[in-house]
Amino acid sequence: MHRKEIQMKDEIRTTVPENETWNLCDIYPTLADWENDYAHVTALISKLNQYVNRIHNAADLYAYLQTKEEATYHYGKLYAFAQLQADLDTRITKAQALLDKVRSLGQNFSRATAFFLPFLLGLEESTLRSYIKEADGLAYFEDDLLEAYRYKHHVLSQEKEELLSQMGEALSAPRNTFSMINNADMRFGDVTDEQGKKIPLTRGMYARLTEHPNQSVRKEAYEAYYKPYVQLENTIASTLSAAIKNNVLLAKLRNYPSALEKALFSDRVPKQVYENLIETAKSHLQPLQTYMEIRKEQLRLENLHAYDLNVPLTKGIKLEISYEDAYKTMLESLTPLGEEYVYILSSFKEKRYIDVRETPGKRSGAYNLGVYGVHPYVLLNHRDDLDSMFTLTHEMGHAMHSYYSGKFQPRIKAGYSIFVAEVASTVNEVLLIQYLLKRADTKSLRQHLLNHFIDQFKGTFFTQVMFAEFEKITHEKAERKEALHAESFSHVYEKLFVTYNADAIMVDPQVKYGWARIPHFYRSFYVYKYATGFVAAIDIAERLLAGDVYTQHVYLEFLKSGSSEEPLVLLQNTGVNLLQPEPIQHAMQLFQRLVTQLQSSYN
């Protein structure tokens, strides 16, 4: 099947080598197959509607759950295919129409199943257990059925649940609107090219220009990049405010003490874990501020600005790493995970699980999407540099987690919590940087890599904790009925920026608008999981690097576990207990050592 028969794309996509693009035929060979599955799910949803108020015994319950699981599986494939198509070029209306179509189907699915949780919680637990004993197949669903009773206080009446399911599309509008603004409609300001001509800035260009040795070039790119966010501050503030208020409203409707506690409930993560993360990070900010002083000194700047944070400290080190070389180096760095892990990962490249290059209209950033029964799909915007190699390594950690969980867990338990997801990706990154540091053959290269590791630490831990505190503060404002608008968001963000950076960085006018460009704020209380994942990954990776065979075994078992146990228990099985302060303190000690090593290297 030729790609042109299945992929709806701009002609510019044809310039990308086929082996650096997704093979979406692995999900559906043709659009007709997608349509056939769409019709199949539609029929299953109609069948599910027939069970409303008609589950009277164990056989009925088993039949309903079987039908629902089959519909869930096929709907997941439909949605994945549509999303992957749309993300290749967000400007193509046919792809967006496909995504809209499957989203509407999802609303129908939600409405058809909205009755079930209120029905289930209306049963006595003893009755449910008798059903499970009576119908052999119900044992497969037992854990999920009994877990539902934990939500009993938070489930509404059947009528209200159905109403909320019908509101799903409206409630997701802020996130979808921001996504379209940020990915499809956003146009950045102009910058000056090598010939002195003004050209439109792109995201990929921005990443390169913020590493430019000339501060005036970095400043121009920074101001051009922030220009549309500043111009659209009120529009974006409106979408973010709506998203936050929706979270608060849903938490209140479902009888949670707060939006934060609602977000933590499904993972069984105590509020104290979130709060301890913030407080511990804020009590260890001195090394971060020391690093900023090192950066200011080595760049020979009178004042350090936000646009000075990405330029490498070591002059003359500009690593150009092809995609081929990046993949090879990644595989070599991951040998502490064992031969099987490396062998499986080596096959992903040739099997076209990855869409590699930045092209016009393509969704920014990077992600992994595991499709159960098929394989993982990874989106990159690869630029043949060190950052891109780390992004590749990060996302392939997610991909291997999806692969292992999909292979070793049944459909009902193959999906893993976002809380543990970042562990798999960050273990890979830590193994990569330690591999590179060990093989650095010059002082300048080692300085460059230390600089990179510290920046990674800063971005994955300290920045995400700052974002987490921003979410906590803004949601608490909404819960107190305080106004949420561009000015209030900017005030909170700027204050946090100053807290985390002290006097080390100048507060330029654009700094306070940082909140306007963060898509993760539309996935409530998500970003803290980067920080907890990073902490857990450091602990695991250091034991792997020490040659701990037992850690290798329990870590691979963790990757194969899906959602077979609670997230905190899964991590405890690897030797990481996030209910205790030690893992975070351990990570802070490593950060202190890295900053000290960098500082000493310049003496």
C-alpha cells in the first residue's frame, strides 16, 4: 500500500525519506478499513445502549463488559489513527475532520456507558462478588470492578453522569482551542537571517537561535517568539482560565476537596507527595542559583537574561549528530538495560515506528503513542543535534514501556499511569548522559556535557516543579472565586520565576507571559509527574550503572507491568519510595555535585 493512499498530507511531506516517516498502514491499511471499524464501534455503542437499566444478573454484566472492552479497543485504534494523521499537518482540514468525527463518536460512547458506574455502585459489594463467582469471565474484570467502589463518594446520579458525558466536548474546548492556536494558527515575529533579511521565525529556528553565541541574535529571537503570545495574552488567558475553572467545577461536582486532590485520586497519590515535592525543591534552590552565576560568568555577561539560558557555555563545541548516529549512540548507552531491551529497540527504526523530521504544520514537540495490538508511534521534530538525541532517547523510553506493557499485559491492564510514565523515559536520558560523560575525551567536551546534564535537570525537575506550583496557585485562586485573567496569570508566573531564580536572572518584560505558551497546563496537574519521574529515574539509573543485576530485573518487570498495581507500589517494587523524602534529597545531592564539578572545571 503506497503512503499516498493512506496519508493525507502536504506535498512538503514527500521530501522526507520514507524510512523517517510513520507507517500508519500498520493500524489501518486503507481509509476504508478505518471507516469499517468506525461502523463496527458505532454498532457496539448501539449494543451498549441496550444494557441501560437492563443488567440483571452475572451473565448480563459479563456481556456488557465484554462489549465495552471491545468497543474501547477499536475506538482506541480509531482515535490513534486520526490523531496521528492530524498531527502530521495540523493545517489539513480532512485530517482534522477525521479527528472531529472520532471525537464525536467518543461522546456517543461516553453517553452509552455513563449509566454503568452509578449502576455498579448501586449494587451491594456482596452482590457483585457473587456475580464474579457465578460467571467465570468476570474474574478478568474483577480488579477494575472493585476499584470502582473507591469512587463511590464521587459518582453522581445516572442522569447527572449522562449530562456530564454530553458536556465532554464542551469541557475539552479550552484545550482543543489552545492546541489549534499554538500549533496551527500561531505566527511568530520576524528575525534577521545571515543576509540581513527579515524572515518569519519557526519553532525549530527558535531553538537554534537561542543557542547562538551572539546575545543580540538570541534576544531578537526571544522577543519574536514571545510576540504572538503577548499579542494573544487575553485570548490565551481566556482558554486557560476556562480550563482551570472546568477542573474546579468538576472537582466540586464530584465531591473532591480540591481540583488537585481530584487529579491525584486515581493514582492514589497523597496530596503530601505533591506539596513535599514543591517544598523540597524550593529548599534546594541554591545550587540552581549558583549555576546561573556560573553561566553569567562564563558568558561574560553583565546581566543574565532568559534568552541566555540555552547557549552552550563551552565555546567551539557544537555537536552535529545525525539521526543515524543518534540512534546508534542511544542503543549503546542503554546496554545496562540488557541485550533484549536493546535488540527490541533497535528494530523500531526500520519498522517505521517514528516520524522524524520537522515539517510545516506538523505538531510541535515530541511524544509517544502506544497503540495496543499494533505498536508504539513516536513523533519527533529532529534537528540533528544533542538535544534531539536526548529527545529521541526520552521518547524511545516511553515507546519501550508501551511495547513491554502491551506485550505482557492483557488489554485491561496494558495502559500505564502517567505518574509512572516519565520514569521509563528519564532512565534512558540519565543512562545516555552518563555514557557520554564517561567517554568525553577532552575537558571542553566534559564541560559541555555537564552543562547539558545540569540544563536537563533544571528543565525536567526545577522548571516542572515551578509549573506545578503555578497550577496549584491558580487552581486555588479559582476555588476562592478570585479572578483569573492575563494580568493575574502573569503576576503569579513572574513571582514564581523570581522565587526560583532569585537575582540571578534579569526579569525581562516577556518573562511574565511564560504561562501563555505551556500546553501542559491544559492537562491539569500533569507536570509534577515529570519531576517525580526524574527523581525515581535517577535512583534507578544509578543502580543500573553500578551493575546491579537485581535492579535490571525489577526495572524490566516494572516496564512490563502496565497498570497491574498502583503507581506508587510499582515504583516501590523497583526500590523507589516517593512517600519518603530520600529519593528527592538524593536527586538534589546529585544536582549539587554536578554544579560543583562544573564550577571546579573552570578553576
